[in-house]
Amino acid sequence: MKQNNSACARPEDQRYPAVKTFAWGLQHVLTMYGGIIAPPLIIGSAAGLGAADIGLLVTAALFISGLSTLLQSLGVPFFGSRLPLVQGVSFAGVATMVTLATGGGLPVVFGAVIASSLLGLLITPFFAQIIRFFPPVVTGCVITVIGLSLMPVAARWAMGGNIKASDWGSPSNIGLAAFTLGVILLLNRMGRGSVTRIAVLAAMVIGTLAAMVIGTLAAVAAGKANFSGVFDGDWVAMPTLFAFGAPVFDGAAILSMFLIVLVLLTETTAGLMAIGEIVGTDVNGKRIANGLRADMLTSAIAPVFNSFPQSAFAQNIGLVAITGIKSRFVVSAGGLILVALGLLPVLGRIIACIPMPVLGGAGVVLFGSVAASGIRTLAKVDYKENMNLVVVATALAFGMIPIVMPTFYDRFPDWVHTLLHSGISATCLVAFLLNILFNTRLLPSRRRVPEVS
């Protein structure tokens, strides 16, 4: 079957045969699955929920993330950027929501998310107007730090994902991650065409099979990959609206979550610019506004289905970069799979059996490719006759601080901690402000003193 691409079509509008589209969409789901289920697990545990209720939060997260991804990638008038951008439950607000859940329960969390997201929806036009202040010197820094900030995630996955596990950081875990990475590199080196485009998916399958063999040979029932409990529990589960009661709207909780919304808007703006750079398509103020509106709308609706705020998933930006599959319809296929996982828990249990070290091996390439894309963007920057070198150096340094020293801002006021604890938002804020300071006409121009020969 021929691809339905015209010479003048945008890269993100490419269409592929259904089988390839859903296979590549599944790659997106596998790439982000660990990140998407972590927030509900953490928040549910903090709220004192039992296993069944935490399971409900997980399936709700999959369901609403699928709907959010469909809205972002396919779009409707005024909502959705129509870019290959995967949406999922954001990790940025986990600490705040854990505090709220511990003090007032999930109804307070859900009320704060609804109200703050609606406030965020009102201010999206402002964020869309600042796109002109994001030249390559800013976007390059942000994209680079998006990739670098994800590397600790890949390392934790490679070590096993659970610091309390007996095999945390064991040679077998790291060896399995290295094996998966080696398969990806081999397929990219030796493969052709479609093979390289499914290299990540194929490596995950091969790595999981290898883990099953290792587990069997070691005679460990829980092995590195264990499918014994896949068919336990419900196969179909329809979403329950407000399963934990009506939302409670508390002023202080709403204010604290609104600070998180500002971070989410910043990170999604960065994600939109990053994916536009990687795809090679125009991302103007209108697309930014449509993307942010979709982000905030689905975040406001999420609590109705017992879920949490949504944002762009940087993991999947790396997948677009490494595979070269730029079609938004591939991402929308991933969104449909996420919806199915939310409605069919048995499918979620199957994917949950993929060992974390396998995801870690894939994450090294995926997240590194995002950083490489940012470096490529920074290569376009003119470092002569201006202060761009200072902008890049300072912005990258601020972005790396919370990555190498996560407790750096712990003794600062909460609003400072919220804005700067994320390396992505810290880089975006610093690069944005320094670019205005050094490269605009707001200040007198800096004259260069001629050199004496």
C-alpha cells in the first residue's frame, strides 16, 4: 500500500498503512508506559488507597491520557496542535498532589486540579504570544535539557525501577538494559527501512523474551518477566465518574496547583517547540495556543475520570527523533491503544510485564536523541558579536542543577521550588529572560570596542 503523502503536505500529516501505524503507535505506548503509571501509584499510596483503588487510578490515567493524546494529535477547532505529541499524566505536580492527598484526600486534589486547569485555560493566549521570544538559542537549550533531564529516568529503569528491590542495580538488570540497547544499535546499523523504524519495539520484545528465559533458567517464579498474573482480574472496566466523591474546592490547594499549572504550560510549550524542530514544521503562536488549550482542557476534565493533570511527554519526542516517524496519525494510534488499555485492564497487565531494565536500555537512546536534537539546534546559533554563549552556558547550568542535585531548592520558598525544581522549566525561564536581556532592544546596545592591531 502506498503512503498517502503529497509533495506539499506537512511532515506530520503523512499517513501509513494501518498495520505499520499501530505498530509504531505501540512503540509510543511502551516508551511512556512506566512514566504514565508512576504518578497514580505514588499519589494513590499517599492517599492510603488499597490495591483495587490504586488500580482504578492507573486505568483512569491510561484512559484520559489516550483521550488527551487524540485531542492533541488530531485536533478540533481551537484545541489541539495537530503535532505528533503524546500527552500523559504529568510528574511535575506529584509532590504537591501528594501533600494535598495526605491532608485532605483525593477530592481536594481533584478540586484543585479542575479549578487551576480552568485558570490555565484562560491564560493560554498569553503563553502563545511569547513564541517570538523563543529563537534557536532558547529552544536549543530547552530541547537539550529535556533530553538530559530524562537520563536519570533511564538509569533508574536500567537498575530495575524499584530502589527497594533486592536486585536494584544488579549486574543482571544493567546487563539486560545493555542487551536491549545493543539490539537497538544493531538493528539501526544492519537494518533497512521499516526495520530501523520498529527497532525500539523489536528490541523491547527481544529483551522481554530474553528476560523470560533468564527468569526460567534461574527458577525464579517472579523472574525478570512474569506473565503469570496477566489473566487475573477484570478484562473490561468502564470508567467510573468521580469514584472517590465530589471534588472539594479549597483556595490554598487551588493556588498551589496553579503554580504547577504554570510549570505545565511552560513544559508543554517547550515540548511543542521541540517536536516542531524535530519534525521540521512550522509551530506558530496559533498552534502553541491550540496545543496549550488542549492541555488545559484535558487536565480540567481528567479528575472527572479520577485522573490528574496532563502534559507533553518528552520521552516520546525522543522516539520521533530516533525513528524519523513524524506522522501525527501514528501518535493518535498510540492514543487509541491507551484508551483501550484504560478500558481493558488485561492489556495493561500484559504491557506492565515488560521489565524496567528493558525500558531503561531503550530510554538511553530515546532520551539521548532528544539532547542530540537540541545540540543540533544550538549549532545554528551565531556565537559571534553577541551574548549567546553566555545565554546557553547559564541556561544549561540552571537546567542541570536540579538534575545533579535534586535537593538544591528544598530550603527555598515553595513557589521557587516549584518553578525551578524542574530542569526543563528552569532552563526555559533562564534562557527566555537572558535572551530578552542580551538580544533585544530593551536595553542600550552593547558596543564592541575595536581591537588595536
